[in-house]
Amino acid sequence: MDQRPVNARSRIARRAIAALLAVTVALTGCSRASDVADNVLTVGTTYYIDSLNPFVGIETQTSTAYTMIYPQLVQYGPGFTLEGDWADSWTESPDGTSIAFTLRDGQWSDGTALTADDAVWTIETILKYADGATASMANTLAGIESAEAPDPHTLVVRYSQPMGAALANLGQLFILPKHVWAPHATGADGSGLTAFKPDQQLPVVAGGPFTITKFEEKGTTVFEPNPHFYGPKPHASAVALTYYTNPTAMIADLKAGRVAFTDTIPYKDAAQLTSVPGVELGTQPGNEVTNLGFNSSDAKKLNRELLDPRLREAFEYALPRQQIADTVFGGQAKPWANILSGWSGDWLDPEVQPLPRDVGKANAALDALGYRRGPDGIRVVPATSGEHTQPAHPMTYSVIVPNDTDYDGHLQFTLLQTAFREIGVELTEQAGGDGTQAYQLITGPDGSHQDADMFTWYWRPYIDPDFNLGVVSSGELNNNSDTGWSNPDYDALYDKQRAAVDPQVRRALVWQAERMISDARPYIQIVETDLVTAHSTDWTGFEPTLMGYGKAYLTSPRHQ
């Protein structure tokens, strides 16, 4: 927990804005600092940018940064429809094995021409080091056989077979400037790419609507417009995004007018903003899904009973979803069971629903599995022999709880702890740290998945189902998979859905995959939360749902 005074972050933010104003006035020749200040969009957030390197970053806000500084072929616009970004248009071949993109004329922020060759280099480099440095982005390029640039404004991407998710997956591809990144593609596994730190060479050479002129991982990052951007120009003269470890300080700055927009209002604090003059609160169905995850890897050394889906089903009956929705999220959430969010629309299988809380069923199921209560009321797992010998031991499990969430993770844990005691299971909280630290604790050294028991976390699923369905595939072990779950039958189903080009056929396969995940329970989804934001009434044009999905997220806000 942040122990600094509430106004400490305010002072940091004010110093950052003052520095930004000095730079902006110098660049524009503007003599009225107040004019510049009025048009600087100040954003407060409880998500931080962990890296400006797309092969390294994993945090929610990091995707926003990449979307703002790097070109994408396509992106999501309002209503979650795919639209062109750098691509002005595209044509798919009749057999579905190639897509030809016509690209807009543009330049990188340093004046170097932005051409199809940059896209070819990015794609080929990711594929070349897919088992090494670029693994985190490789899944978005699955099935690609080659990429060609017949001319500077044409990109042709060829696939080994038709891919139903091809266009949506390419929306997650960030095009990098070849002249900046190519010298770092070194090492047999491309390790030079992950070692490169763009924040040490500011301003970032960018092709999106902004470049970054100041970067603080857990402070203030400054985005300034890229004059060579091919698309709609930002309305703001700059964006100053400040990370707050103390949400109370963020809300105080919002009330005082030092912050114009907050993308993560803590749910328990939303009500106090409804009557603040000059502040408008926005609430709409969101796409953040919280979950209780399990180490589901066969490499797990102890407490191997947690690998049994029947035990995890019993645990789900004990889950106090509605209490969590009401207490942790102030009623701004609802019980949830799908690995996708409601934003995925027709991709959601309506039959995947949360089990009702039923402590009697949970206890009966655990009794049937042979887990009897000891003298202290905690159930005991009988000793086992054979390949995975375990002594008899109590059902006491550690739960890793990250601290970088936009909700009270500790409070959620205490509700889970109390609920699980009703079924004879003791949970202990393990501090998870920030997202990077939590991932390392969950997956273990080198992704070994030997030690962790359980964890709570959240994610914001992508619109198209392919990415999130892929997270639990065997191909994402030692990469995006945090549970370590692996199932060959699921892998085959996953590959089949991503290759299906008929939307109805693919949807049926996606639904089948959702049910398989729901039944196996490497995660038990807890709730889907509302999206709660707030902004100064001096600004209009916000598109909060496009955070990490489209460039309009920071280009559309306009000062009145």
C-alpha cells in the first residue's frame, strides 16, 4: 500500500505538467501558457505502463501506449467494428489464404518514410523468433506463410490455410520502425529485441498519432502529437498520463481539476463523484473479468488434488460471487463464468453460466471425493503413493493476490477466505506485487509451474475470441499461459476454430471451446465488472471503451 501523503502524487503530477508546458510553449512559440495548459489532456490511472517494448510489456495500460505510438493495419472503432488504421483498404483472396492491404501515406515521427517494408520486417522478425524473444506476439500471426511488399503502399500477407480470425489478429500487430529495431534483432533467439529499451532513446520513433517524450514506469508519461501521423490528428496538444498508487490522490486531483480524465475509478469511490461540480461520471457495461485461477500444470509438486476438475467444481459452488459484486465492486459487477467478456457478443455461449452458490453441494462433493474434516474443521487430503507421492495434508492453499488491480483485491480475498472456511478449506493470502511480479510468482522460475496453488487476477478479454481462447492452449505455455493447463483435445479444437472461415461454423467451435474451459476450470471466473470512468466537463469526445483497442481512445477527446 502507498504510504505517502495523499498530495504527494499531486505534486508529482503538477511538476510533470509544468515541464510539459515548458516544452510545448517552446515548440509552438505560444506565449500564453494557459492556452497550452487548457489543451493538455491530463489522465489519471491506476494501471501503469511497464515497458515501451511490445515484446516485453504485459500491463493493461501498456497496450494503450502501443496503440498510440505504433501503426496497426486495422483497429477497433466505436461499436467494436474492425476498421482501417494504417490500412486504407484490404482485399481477401477468394480462397481465403491471402489479404492485400493498401496502406496510407505516412512517415515515422523522425521523418523516415513509413512503408510496407516496415510491416514485412515486423512480421518476418516475429515469425523468425517466435520460439524466443517474440513469443508474446507470435500467436497473432499464426498461419502466416509470408509477407510481401510489392510497393511501398501495398502489403500482401499469405497464409498456409484460411484463417477465420486473421483480420482480428492482425489488429493486435504493432508495426515497428525497421530502421530503429533491426539493429537489435541479435542473438540466436532474438534476445536483443527484448533487451532493447525504447524509453532510453526518447522521443520514441513513432508512427501512430503520438510519440512519447517522457516516460516514467510508475509516474507520468507524456505523449506529444506525431506531426507525420497518417490518420486523424489528436485534438489535445499533448497527453500527460499519471500512474497513481493511491486512488484517493487521483480522485482528489480530479476534483481539483488537475486531472481531466480517469480511466479507472475505484468502484467503492464512484458514488462520491456523482455530485461533484465539473465532473461527469460514466458507467457502462464493461469487459473486465475477474477470476480465481489454479495452477493446473502436471508439473505441480504439492497439493496436486487441485488438478482435479471435480474439486474445482466443488469450489465454484462455494464462491460468493454476488457478495463480491456487491461488496468489492459496489454493485457495479455481475456474476460471470465465461473466459470472454460480454463485449464479444455472439461469440458468447449462452449455456456457459456461473454455478449458484450452494455450500451444501460443495460440502457434499468434497465428502464424496474423500476429503474428511479434521479436528479443526479443515479437510484432510489422504496420502497418495506412486509417481506423485504425497503425504496426508490439510486442505490449506496459498492464493497469490496482485496489488495492481482497480479493485480491492485484499477485500475480495477475505470474502473468498470466509466462504471457503464453510467448506473446510483454508486459504492464505500471498502478496503478489505488481503484474510482472505476480506473473513470475504464479508461473514459477522459467515457467515451471511447480509451486503455486491458486491466484486471483483479472483480464480484459479481446473482442474476437481467438486470443483469450489461445491463452489456455499448450502453445502458450511459458508465454501467455498463467495456469499451465494443457489438453491436447482442447488444442485441436482451438486450432479448428481459428481456421474456420464460416462465421456460424466458427461460432459453434468457439462455444464448444468455451464449454470445455468452463468444465475443466483452470480458472473460475468470478464477476464481470462495469466500466466506470470520470472526466472534466471541460472535455468532450471520450471513447473509454476503446482503451487498448483503437487510437480514438486518446485522439478523440476535445477541450471545449
